[in-house]
Amino acid sequence: MRRVLLGLVAAVAAVTTGAAACAAATPPAPPGPADAVRPVVLAEEPHDPAAFTQGLELSPDDPGTLYEGTGLAGRSQLRELDASTGAVRRAVPLPGDLFGEGITVVGSSIWQLTWQDGVALEWDRATFTLRRQVPLEGEGWGLCAEPDRLVRSDGTDRLRFHDPGTFAETGSVAVTLDGAPVPELNELECVDGAVWANVWRTDRVVRIDPATGAVTAVVDASGLLDPARRADTDVLNGIAHLTGDEYLLTGKLWPAAFRVRLPG
């Protein structure tokens, strides 16, 4: 998830120097019609401003627990958070200098992508110990789980499908809005047969039909953070489904997460 590290100090910028995805670039035109819907903000929750958020997911069996994957080479972690306070209950570093990306829960496991390291990690959810690393072709950005498969984004306009046990790729679909490709799909959340995706370098979130790749809704989430707090942060990134039409949205280095209502 490839980042323009907006407002970061030089030490942090140095961590990712030379990475093409971190280089300054002109954002693409944001997807979506002029009448993109706005999220309804229900509450503001705490979020660790040091977390370079790459993946966010509510525990499927404990609404008081969030899982978060963070990035940057040599600083990436898998974390368990208190959903109400944002406090980090436990965290484990990724091996070596792996650059962590999206995460998702599958039964007793948590799968975590890496960006350009060519591997995906399977963690034991109960103990936060690493079970295995499996090969990953292409980049890893976002990840979510449907009942019988995983869905991955890789920075392109495609969603890629994987076996939840082996992580073998089983297919893909191109994502389009009114017939035009939607590139730079980022963090993902699978909900009731749809896939929600952040679009990198924008404040847009899109809802995708994974059967056809068609975008079925566009959300304009700009302005969640006021300008003063947004100044030293990075992009909107992090979608966790809570219940019904309620979601938690946050971003990289954001000091807050927002409980919002999105279109059903």
C-alpha cells in the first residue's frame, strides 16, 4: 500500500527510500460519479498515530477485539487492539525486514500479506506465532475473506482470489466503474457478498461485486479528519465491518478511527 509518506520526518522517509510505491506521484483522478455518497459519522474512536495501517478487521467471535496489520520495512507488525479504546493488547513483528500489508481472519489463522517480498504469512490467531510463509506472486496490498476464498488486491485494477488453506491463486476479476478500470485498489473488507476497497491516494471507498468486478457504490470519505490533524498523516486506509451497515474507517498514522454508516 505504497505510499506517499505525507508529512513524515526524514527518518521515516529514509526507511522507504527507493521504493517506487513510496515515491511522490500525482494521484490519479478519483473514481466515482459526482453524486458519490458520504459516510454518516456515528462516533470517533482512538487510533494509534504511530500505526502505518495496512489491514484492519474485527474479530469474528469477539466484537471487543480488532486485528491490525501495519507496514514499513523492518517496522511491520501484527497487532491485537481493544476495539473500544484502540489500545494495543499485543503485537508481534514480522520476520526480518518484511513489509507488512493487508490481513484477514480465517478460522484459527490470520493471513497477512507482504508488499513486494513475495510471501504471505499465516499466523496462529490464539498465540500470534508464525505458522508458515507461502509464496506470493505479485504485490500484496489488501486482503479479505469470503466464505470459501480469499480476495486480494495488488495495486492494479484486479481482485485476485486465493484458496484459504493453501493460498494458491484460483482466479481474478477486473474492477470497473461505468466500464472504466479502477486501479490502485488497496485495503479490502469482504461483507455479505460484496468487497469494499480503499482506492489509494484518494479519500474514496468503493463497493465491488466480486462476481463481475463492477463497482456498485462509491463513498466520498474526505474530511473525516480536520485539516490540522490530517497534516502529519498519510492516506485513508483501513476498513473494518462492525455490524449491519456500520464500519470503522481509519488511515495510516491517523490519530483517530471513525465509526460510520455506509450504504447497504
